[in-house]
Amino acid sequence: MITGTTVRRFVRHALIRTGLEGISLTRAGHLWRAAAGRGIIFTLHHVRPATSTRTYANALLSITPSFLEEAIQACLERDMMPLPLQDLPERLADPRDKRTYFCFTLDDGYRDNAQFATPVFRKYGVPYTIFLTSGFVERTRSIWWETLEAILACNCEIVFDFGSGEKHLPLGSEIRKTFVYDRFMDYLTLTPEDEAVDAIDRLARSVGIDPLALTDQLILPVHDIAQLAEDALCRFGGHSLTHVNLRRVDADRLKHEIEGSLDTVERYAGYRPETFAYPYGYASAVGPREIQAARQAGFKVAVTNLPGVLRSESAQDPTAFRRVSLNGNYQKRRYVGALLSGVPFKLPDTRKA
């Protein structure tokens, strides 16, 4: 039952680790200084202590507070300056400004961001942006990848219809759970997303898991958002209404998802957001149409998850900024140094998603 997604996952993981180790060992960044550009925007999701209960499939979405601290230290040691995300376009566009910058962004609005990440940012005086999905905040939309992880964690077998009849899926080992998770990933790419999420929710309820209760457990509530909005280092941005792949929706839904997030974040945080993060953010989830829609909605900055460092010319299209994931599978300080060098994004196919 090894899926193509699973094979690609393991191959990509091995290639990335090998590349980061090679760049670190050879100190390639010292030989190719121009590759570092003007700085970096980091993507984070969960920040929380390590635990052995999480599956490999979602491990990339979670880093520890100590690794976050190491990443900040690595930036500061390179004389990079922390900067609020919304200030980047002006700084990058100034030809007199030769400084390098780093920004931290956190997608989805998890409770652990406030509990574990905020104290680290405060310790170092580093500004950060949290992107909120309204359906998560209001507990009307489940987080399918978290729901799926919970299903796989507490069952030895599940039964699911991927469209060609019910399949019995054994979950007797971690590797089998990874294979099944990846089969659902393939299902999500071939099925309308709302329909797929509803199907996963039904599966969850059939095995005693309430997907919206799980959302409530994981996501910041409105009163916590309002409290965190008083922190001068924290800014909130939009992350759509339902965290749907925007390239797969029609023009009306696209407009509603992006412009609607302006109103909802303003209601939660008390100010109009200037920044937006495209859900998923990879190449098959954000393209020219989505970038133009964010610009037309009035966002000053919008970020993808296409990998790459900042360059002066990035200011020409601030609703298409690239970001670099602080990935839970690569929590080593030397890997942060390799990412800051910009060299990984000069290698073949690293700019693809």
C-alpha cells in the first residue's frame, strides 16, 4: 500500500537532510555570500515541547521552543535585524538600505503559539505574525490534518471509501499509518476539498472523535486573540475563512475567502490586518490569480510557502513573498545556518513546491 506520495515524501526528506548537512559541513554560504539575499521569512505552525505521540506525517508542522530560540540566535549572530512582516516592502525597496532582515510567521493560530512561542519572542524582542483562519477560530471548520492524525493514533484499523468502494486499512505500525495518511493526501487532491473534509469528519465521528472539539482544543479562542493583540510584538494576519486550496475554488469563493478574512481578523484583533498567508501556499495552491486577489483586497503583504530568501526585487511583488519552513524534521541549529545562507534555494528544483 505504498503510495506515490509516500515515496516522494521519504525521497524528499532524505535529499533535504543530505543537502542541509552538505551545506553546513562545506560552509558553502561563506563561499556564495550573495545567495543569502536580503534575509528570510520563516514559516512556523505548532511550537510546543517534543512528544513521542505525534505521527511522522505531521511532524514537520511542530518545532520545540528551544529550537525556535536557536533559530533566533542563529539570525542574530549573523547581524540580521528582526522586522515586522508588514514593514518588509519599504525596507527592501530602499536602495540605501543594505541590512538583512528576518521575520517570523505562524500559520493557523494554534494555542501553543501563545503558550510557548510568545515567551521566546518576548525574550529576544522579536516581532511575529500569526495568521488566522476564521473557520478555525469560530469552530465551524475542522483541521483535517489534525483530525486525520487523531484518527490514525487511536485505531488499529479504519474503513473508508476513497471513491471506489470501502477499503479496510490496517494501522498496526507507524509506517502503515504514514502510508494511510498519504493515501488521504492523494484523496484530498482528487476530491473537492469541502467534500473531502466532510468525509474525514464523518470518519472521525464514527470512531468517537469530535473534529470541532479538536479544533477548539488546538486553536486560539477569540478572547485570547484579543489579549495577544495588545502585545506590541504580535500582529495578526488573514489566512482565509476555511483554509481551502484557493487555486481550486471559483472566482467568487476566492474573493470571499480573502476579503472575508480582512473583516474577521479585524473583529478578533481590533485592527485591519495588513498581511495574508495563502492556505497551504505551495505552487498548486497559489498562483497569479490568487496573488492578484490578495493585492486587490488591499493586503500590503501576502506570503506563500514557496521556498526562497528575500531579495531587493521581492519588493516589486509584496503579495508573492516566499518563505522558508522551520520544519520539525530538521531541528538542528546548523540547518538553520544552511537555510540562512540561501544556498539551498539556488540548487536545482528547490524553488518548486
